[in-house]
Amino acid sequence: MIELLIADAPMPGARWRGQRRQGGGGVADETPLDLRLGPADRTAAGFAWQGACIAGEDGDPDMSSVLLCNFTAIPADAEEEFNAWYDSEHVPRLAALPGVRRARRYRSAEQKPAYLALYELDQAQVAQGDAWLTAARTPWTAWMKRFTRDYRSFLFEPLP
């Protein structure tokens, strides 16, 4: 289980600071964002999310890791193929790259978007490099993108 809160203002207990990303790894918005792991205070300003681990080893991220958080929603009629693609191709290809410490997936029964892919990285450049883009871009990935909804990607670096 993971609980997190992303806010666009300094937040007590935040351990990471980052920005929203756009497809291909570029920065979508220069607004600095703080990330705090649960419990996710639903009354606080920001994006609160909670979900159960569905793939990979659950547990708190290493506080020294850079975190890549990719959220998405999938229509019910595409979920079976989405999960097969994510678990058998997408995550294994990305998790095998140098600089990727751990990768796992979560699903929320309550929040939207329902899915979170959480990657722990040695440095932010891992998710912006050619190796990452090559591993992420496959014919099956291109096919699955047509089903993704409400995609949000955030890259966070540890606060000192």
C-alpha cells in the first residue's frame, strides 16, 4: 500500500521536490511540487492518492532515490491487455536499465487515475535518456497509448 500527496507549495514532511513532466521526459510545468508519503491528508491542497501494490516489491521508496510517478486511467474494456503489457513488457524493459533501482505498480479502488507506476532511479537523467526512450517505445506501447486517459507524470528529486 502506498499513500502520497503532491502539492504545489512547500509541505511539512515532504521528502522530494519535482515537476510535472510531459511525454518524452520534458518538463511540462516549471511549478515546483513537493511529494510526501502518506498518510495522504485529503483535506490538504494538492493531489492525494492511495493504492495497493499490484506488481513489484511493495515498500517505502529509498529516501535517496529520484522518483518517477506515472499515473494513468484505462477504460475497463482495455484493462486486461493494459496490465499484460505493463507487467510483461513495459516495466521489465525499463526496470532492466542501468540506474533503475526498483519499479512497481499500484492500483487505487477509489482515486482517479486508478494506476500508478513508481520508478526509483539513481538520477533524473535516467528517465530522460536515450536508453529509457528506446526501452519505452515499442509497437505494443504505441498501441496501448490509445487507451490511456488522464495521464500524469511527475519526476521528484530528494530534498536535502
